[in-house]
Amino acid sequence: MELAQRVQALTPSSTLAITAKAKKLKQEGHDVIGLGAGEPDFNTPHYILEAAKKAMDDGMTKYTPSGGIPELRKAIVDKFKRDQNLTYDEDQVIVTTGAKHALFTLFQVLLNPGDEVVIPAPYWVSYPEQVKLAGGTPVFVSAEEKNDFKLTKEQLKSAISSKTKAVIINSPSNPTGMMYSREELLALGEVAKEEDIMIVSDEIYEKLIYTEDAHVSMAQLSDDLYKRTIIINGVSKSHSMTGWRIGYAIGDKTIIKAMTSMASHSTSNPTSIAQYGALAAYTHGEEEVERMRMAFRERLDQFHEKLTRLPGVTCRKPKGAFYLFPNVKEAALNCGFRDVDDFVKALLEEEKVALVPGSGFGAEENVRLSYATSMDNLDEAAERIKTFIEKHQK
């Protein structure tokens, strides 16, 4: 049986592929250090677990509204008022089965065949695939490493055509960890307004920032940008709840209504128990969130220093998320490898360190390393990478 063309056009996730190979090696008894996973290594905070248990005991195990329970939607509205001084109504929110599902549903209701979406590269691996599944066309713009991998207003303007429907802004970014300033967002926002396009603002890493710079959302900058911005967020990264699958979109009522209607025919609703866990996440203090953030910051500082000492490796220090995105092209070529992909494969086979090649993110000279693991693992990984490079270096 021939599969649908939309599925045949998909590119497999490089992050999931490397994670699967690392798990297979572990099952075979190898001592593998996996730096590929995009999830915190901490357990979900205790108060969230207790809230979910209570929800089960109280019988909150039935269908919920497709857009999420009212209490959680209100808590999300309150969060935006508290954190960013943004005012939304509850009917401007849809709770989804993870932020990935929010993005998927948004593109399904926003795009017609042939519509274009500008995607700065490096990009999260699912952006282009989701655009393609919605019948749209991803338009890639290479954000230069010397500009911290960030899109400029000139690049955005040159990428826009009569078919452009939206641009994706991910800040802090996966895979680079870089973050846009208010001034940079204002410049991009001016172009979006001039060209009358939507802004998809992926803010899933907003709580994981390691400098004094404040997180800024495009929706904060003007009334016009507020109206044309759909924010994507969730509790997966901030509260270590990746497996709970609770995300959301917030923005224009018409778009959110359409997304809710579509969700009613796909997932019915996000898991009821997980929603009550997310409700606890947003109605309690953020002491646990801050504890995790501080741990990530310490790891970033130490691991970044070790990486940048390696021969042939350069790495701009990120401001957020929990990834490093070093350029290893020189190291790969000096070690006799054809490209970075071959370098990554050999490193996993020989030294049992799993990285994700940057080619999957639209950056062939780089690799993504997640420091969402213990400091001991990071120290050992740095030593193994050093050993690998010294062994192969010409």
C-alpha cells in the first residue's frame, strides 16, 4: 500500500534518531553518555505530582473541554498578566497535548497549500515538517553565527513574498540557546507589520535564562504586534513535565477558536490529570523552577568553558534553554572526517558520547549538546570528546 505523499515527504527527527541509537547501545551494555535529549533531567516537582494524584482521587479522570479546563486557561491568562503584563481573555487560550501539538494545530488552521512560512536556521527540527504537513512551504533563512544565529530585519524582509503567511521566532532558541533583545524584536516586528504577516512566537524556554536580560515577547511591544502574534508555550521545560504533554497557544480569538474546533476532532482534549498538574505548576510559587534554572546555569558555565578548550571547537555562549551549539567543522576536518555528521557517528561508536548533528537543524557545521544531565556526565563527556579528537587529529 502506498502511503500518503505528505508522510513520504517528512524528514525523520535527527534528535529522536540519535537518542534511539544511544539507547540501543546502552541496552547492549555500553556506557553511553547521551547529550541529545531535549528535556530536563529533574523529576517533576513534588507539589505537581501531588496535585495530579489528588485529581485522580477526586475523580477528575473524564473528558474535559477540548480547549482545556477553565481553571487552567485562567491560570495561563493570569501568568501572562503577572509575567509580561499582557492581558488576554480565557477564550484566547487553547490548552494542547504539548506545545508541539499547539504548533501543529496552529499551522493546520493557518496555512493553505502554497502558503510560505519564514523559518530562521538553525531551527527546531519539527518546524519545517509541521509546515509541510499543513500544505505550506518552509522558507529557510540562514541566521549567521556571528550574529548569535539571530534573524535580522533585512533577512526577514528579503525572504518575504506575496505567499508569506508567517514567520517563526523561537527565543530562547532550540538548538542555539540564543535570545532576541527587545530592539531586535522591534525591528523584526516592523517588517511583520509592513508586510502584514503573522508571528509565531515559540517561548517554551522563557523561564530558562541565565543572564540579567529579561525575556521579551513580541506581543509585548505594540498593539499591532499583540494582535498578529500567536504565542506557543507550555510546562514541559520550565517545570520538567515533558511526559505530561501540556502546552498551549494564546492569541487571536478567531485563530484559537479554529484550533479548538480542530482539536475536538483529533485529540478530544489534553489528558485531564495532566491538566490539573499544570494548574498546580502555574498557581504555586516558582522555587523549584528557580532551583532547576540555577543548576542549569552552573552546568552551562562549566561545560561551555571545557568545550571551548577543545581543539577545532568554537562555541558562542547562549543566554537560555539548555543547549550548546558549538561549531565543530574544523575539528571534524582535522580528524579526517568528511563532515560533521560522520564525526558525530564515529564519536558515538568509539567514545559512546551521543550528540545531535547540526544538519538536522539546518546548520551543517555545528552539533547540539544538551546539558540537561549531571555535571559528572558533562565532565566525562568533555574528556571523551577530547580523547576522540586527539586520537584522530592529523
